[in-house]
Amino acid sequence: MGVLALSLAVAAHVFITYRDSQSELARLEAAANVASPERRPVRAVPKERIDEETKSAEAVVRELTLPWAPLLRSLEEAATRDVAILQLQPDAHLRVVKLTAEARSQEAMFAYLRRLAAAKNLGDTHLVSHQVQRDDPQRPIQFSVQAALR
């Protein structure tokens, strides 16, 4: 029994030493691969993919460089209780903003258009489309406006 207990203790010690040696060897191999000048060459990225990513990055930069504060200020200054903005779609590439809104009356719609046209941050403001909402009992006018960003 004593010999069996001693041999189990020796086997456990040998196993622990082996496991520690294996982990140390793996660590050293990983360090050698990182510092090795013979690293695997990096695959070349196709030119089409680089061009695609460049265009995507340029689009993001255009979106971020839109004059958001002046645009929102102009929209707030033109706002009235009779007009509700439903959708705002800036197009950074064309430097235009498309606006969908709803007015209580035709007069309110035209007054809003005049105020937008007078905004110094917007130019070439024009009505793209309009439609009376016949299913609503108040018959509001839904309209779209396009303006160039200055």
C-alpha cells in the first residue's frame, strides 16, 4: 500500500511538471512567432475592395460634415403650429435636404415655404409635391420640399 501511495504521488508530480512544461513551451512559441521576422505575409486586399471602402468612408465624412446645427436652426425658425415635419432626409452627396411635412391648410403650407426660402442656410427651396389627405376629417395637406444646403 505504501509503494502504491508513493507511486501515485510521484505520478501526480510528474503530470503537474509535464503540464507546466507544455504551457511554458506554448507561451515561448507564441512569443517567438510574434517576434519572428519570418511572419506569414499579409494577404493583399483587392483594389476594388479598397475603392469600395474608400467611397464608404467618404460618404460617412460627407454625412458628418453636413451643417446640422444651422440646418436645424433654420427648420426651427420656420416652424409654426400649423405645420408638422414628418420626415427629414439630407443627401450629403448632392448637398440637398428633402423634407416631408403636413400643414393644416394651403396658406400654412405656403407661409412655411416662404420662411424656409428666406433661411440663409438654405437655397433653391421649392415644393416637390403636395397632396390633400382625404381620409383625415381635417383634410391636412402633406407636402414635400427640397432645398439646397449652403
